[in-house]
Amino acid sequence: MSTGTIPHYIEGRWYQPSKSNSTEIFHAISGDVHAHVSNEALDFESVLRFGREVGNKNLRNLSFQQRGLMLKRLALHLLRVKEKFYEASWATGATRADAWIDIEGGIGNLFSYASLRRQFGDQPFALDGDYIPLSKGGSFGGQHILTPKTGVAVHINAFNFPVWGMLEKVAVNWLAGVPAVVKPASATSYLTSVVAEEIIHSNILPAGALQLICGPARNMLDFVNEQDVVTFTGSASTGLKLKSHPNLLAHAVPFNMEADSLNASILGEHVQPGDPEFDLFIKEIRKEMTVKCGQKCTAVRRIFVPSNQIDAVQEALKGALSKAVIGDPRVEGVRMGALVNRDQKAEVLSKMDLLLQEAEHVYAHPSTLSGENVSADAFLGPQLLRNDAPLQATQCHEVEAFGPVATLMPYNSLDEAIELANKGKGSLCCSLVSHDAEEARRFVGGAATMHGRILVLDRDCAKESTGHGSPLPLLTHGGPGRAGGGEEMGGVRGVHHYMQRTAVQGSPTMLTAVSQKYQPGSAQTEAIPHLFQQHFEDLVIGHTVTTAKHTVTEADIVNFANVSGDHFYAHVDETSLDGTIFEGRVAHGYYLLSKAAGLFVDPKKGPVLLNYGVEQARFTKPVYPGTTVGVRLTVEDKIEQEKRDAEDIRKGIVKFRVDMYDQTGESVAVATILTMVKFRDQQE
């Protein structure tokens, strides 16, 4: 990149601000000026209005399936051009391995949220939970729905993950149907800009879905409203200022904060040198102190070990950390890069001085750097401190040096280890390295209230574990107290942050029309022709096939027992029914489902390609010999599927509600079956 001013992307165009009123951004490796960020004021009211009026309208009108496929296409595109991002990442001080977490980890979030589309319907909104009956007669009920907010997601991100920090958030709000205004930290905004440029260039997103602010945001929060969502990643002190913004409070604007925290790793009480878990513990701590030069919100800052093992752990850590090769990430063999800039190094050293008021310095990595034209301004090797009185200390539980600095401390019992871990007053994550299941159960029970995530690491999961410091898109990322009290990602949970939950009340028929999913008790229209003879696009929610009836006999029950091998006493031994709820020999539940299929299936070849599953099967009333049963098969829900390739046929998933009832009209079995049904017109 030239040393010019990093552009903004606002209101559908790139805007190049003047260099005259700007701040210098430095290259982490060479120390040279790498770029500038402008300090000029922007019309943030207009930026947010554009997001709401253009971006939101374009996204909210897409279905969840369309948004998910959009994310998948974007992820594939970014993977194809990823080397451009690796090239730009060098200036942040990151090694290739560091950049992989940031770049491909971020793209992975897009893939993960693209796949989550399968957990939603084929509408722009979502249902939250099942239909709730609210009256004795069944004519009144409720259904919670989730609709995309009509505002924008404002993301204020930290410097340490300029790619992942953006992509892990926008993946969620885009799937929810809400556009984003991204404000990356100035120090690494040049890398965010490179990725944003490729996103815009791809033309995969609709207009207004993404805007980028590379520079101070100043008064942007003055213009957010109740339909917007603000997220922040960074220091707890800055987060508190933003969270307390008068406009956010006045409009009850949702605010999600993920703050840096004093995360801990604990070595189990019974782990000894030579155990697999001891080696895993040392390896994990070394990784957490060196990856991204310790600049991770999830990095281990506090190391707790049994008091009788502290000397062994200290020596093992010193040996492991001494092997770190530090310098220019482009040099062969370098495994640890630099802090983001010299200001951050000065900040880390000042915080380390505070920690050393109560601790001793037991290891400092030599300052030798690999590579030519490398400035030492931003480089800092691993620094291991030791505090032998953690219960009496305060700094180690309150001060975070956001770099390759960690403090080793002893504990005398598991309860004490829990107490020490919780003294961080709320953390994003902690890890227990132990092969003792009872120890793990006790630790999680005591520490969970103060941690957003807990990793239990042992020999059984080590090979596939993603490690202490790796948030995953399908799990919640956040923590209580000092960690901010927020939740990011979390799979479907994260999507809900950008949607309004509304309880809709009415008759089952009205709620079926609103939700576009059949609700129990709703009006049913007899299907002509049979549902199994209708193509995907012709099937209508609520259309029903009412089958012929069948009277269950004792022979049916005996024959099914012999065919299935299910000789449970209630089906085959009437003499054993004393003290049970049954009045006589009872039909198998799975016989009823099988018989239901025999009644509702139209055997002729048609658009139904296959039946591949049953959901929520319930056997609601005993069926005895002599009971006459019938079935109502109703279209419950429909979701179109993507074509795998050009040769694939258009098809979709249809959920049918199966309601088997007896001669009194009461349901005896209820289930949802999943079928794959093709479209009529295969040329589209």
C-alpha cells in the first residue's frame, strides 16, 4: 500500500479523504509510515440513513435461504483472492499462522453462517419456538416471530483482528437481514480496507449492505436509533464510555460489548510432569503467549498451577518460550512477529510494570530479531512473571498487559483455583487441563458463572481441539462482568441479536397465514390432487389429505412384534400389565407411524423424490385392538434447496404434519416427516 490516506466506502461509493488532516499509521515490522487515516468529520447521519433506506430494504426483502447463499458465494470469492490479504497483513506484524487465524478464520465465519440458513425457513423472517395454545377450546394461541430490525449494525472493532473482527460480525447481521457500518481500529484499518474492497468488487452483496469508516467515528453514535444495533470490541474502559452514550440510553439501542479480559488457564491438581496433560498445558500456554504476539482478547494472562508443581511448570515454560524465533514473518523459521506498533509496545510495558509491583520477572525472551531492515520499535518477546501470593494480590486480577505477558501463580486446592479464576471479575474464557472427569465437573460448576467459555483439555480431545483462545462461530463469544456482558456469534443465537422478537396472538388459522407454517388447529383444505402428486411450487401450506381408515387388530400387533423384534411386554404379554397405565395389549408406536405411512402415501410415481426423516414424533394415546385410526397429512412448511451443480434438478424440502387420530377424533400419534420434492419446471 502507498502511504496515502485510507479511503472510506460510504453511501455506495469510495470516498478518498484529504491527507492534510490525517494521522500516520506505522508498519509494524519496518517502523516506517505505512498509511494515513483521515481526521476529517463525516456526515454520519447521512451514512446511517443510507444504510437504513437502501441497505436494509435490500437485505430484509431476501429470504434466509437467499442471504445464506449470498454469504457462501462471498466466502468462496474471498478464498480465491486470499493471498492479497496475506500480503497486506504483513504490515500488522503477523506471521502467516497469525494471519491465517485472522483471514481464513474470518472467511470461515461466512461459511458457518451460510450453512445456518438450513435452520431457518424460506421467508425473510424467522419463527422462535413452537405455536403456544392459549385457550381451552383451541381457537386462540400465540407464536413468537423474529423480524429483521429496520436499522443498521454499527461495528466498532479492535486492532488485533482487522479481518476476522469484521467478518465474524457482518456474517451474522447479513444473515439476519441487516446492513453494516464497520469502523475498524485505525492502526490496522488498511487491511480491513483491502478486504472490504474485494467484497464491494465482487458485487455479491446488494447496495448498502456494507459501509466502511477508516478513521475516527467521533459523533456517529449521536445518530443511531432504536432499530440499530451497536457492537464494540476493545478495552473495557472505552466500552463503558460507549455503552453509557446518552443517545444509546435514550433510545434503548441494543449494545453488545466484547472487552479484553484476564483469561486464565488452570493445570489440574493431579497432573504430573510426564503426563500428556502436563505437556499439553505447556504447549497451550506457549501458543497463547506467542500467537499474534499475545494480542488476542482470549489470550491467557493468568496461569494457575498446583503449588507443588509451580517450579516444574516454570522451568518447562522457560524452555518452551526460549524456542520462539522472533522477527520479520517473511524470514524462514520466524514463528513470532511484532506488536501492532510502538505505541502498543509502550502500553504493554507500562502495564507490565504495574504487574511487577506484586510479581517477579522469571523469564524475558532475548531481544535478537531475525531479518533485515527490522525495527525493534514494536517487537517484544514472551515475558513470564511469577506471583506466589495470588489471593492477596490485586494487580494480576485487574491489570491486563495486552501482549506476550502472563503471570504464573500457585493454588492449593481446586476450590482455591476456582476462586482465583473468578477473581478476574468476568472473563471471555478459561481452560482446565485435566484428565479427571470429577475435577472437570467441579471446576465447571464453580467457574461457569464468571466465564463465557470453558475449555476442558485432555489427551482425548487434544488432537482436534481448537485450543484455549479460539472462538468458534457456532458457540457464543463473550463473557460476564469485565468481559463486557455481551454475546457474539453463537450460531442461531447471534442472529437473534439483529431481529425483533414479537409475540403474535390469534386463531391458529390466522397464525398459519402470518407465520407461513401450519399451526395445529388451523383450517385445512382438502388437497386435489393428492399431495404426493403435486410439485414443490404447487404445494400450499395447510392443504391436507384425509386418508381412509384402518381398524387395528391383535394380529397387527403380533405381526409387527415379530417383524421388528420389539417384544416389549406391553405389546405381547397381557399378564404383565398390572400396575401400568395400560388396559390391555397396546400397539407399538412405530407400528402406528408405519401404518400412517401406508395410509397417506400415494404409491404412484410423482414429484416426491424421497422421504428422509421424521421430526418430533409423539405417541399421545394408547391404541388397543379394535381402535379405528385415520390420518390427516398436511403441508406444514416448505424450503427450496440450492442446486449443487448445473446438472442438479430444482427441488425443495417439504415438511408434512402427520396426525393419526382414532374414532373419537383424538390424536393418537403426531409427527413431522421430511420429503424432497422436485419443481415442475426444470429449465429455471
